[in-house]
Amino acid sequence: MNVADDHRKIRHEFAESLGLDVLNLSPRSYNALYRAEIETVDELLLLSEKELSKIRRLGPQANGR
């Protein structure tokens, strides 16, 4: 494994350990993600824009459109 791979792994482990509360989301966005069982920053980062758009009550303003 090279240095870039090591950094990628560390970033992934760090994001995996962070809860959504660190993102200072609006209550509506936080609750929508919570109901969709998205609990960590890592889980959120793994979602595509299409997957995000399917989360109920996570409207255009919430996902950057």
C-alpha cells in the first residue's frame, strides 16, 4: 500500500466514525436522512445524487439544487 492509499483509508475510517450531527444540517434534512437510515458521513458520501433525490423530504434545497 502506498501513501495515497493509506490516506484514503484513514479518511474513510474517519468519515465512517462521524455522525451526521457534525454537518450542522437543518432539522428537516437530518430527520429525512435519519428516517432513510443514513447515520454517518460515510454513508451519506456513498450515495449518488439519484439516490439522494429519492429520499423523502430531502428536497431540492436540501441537496444543493
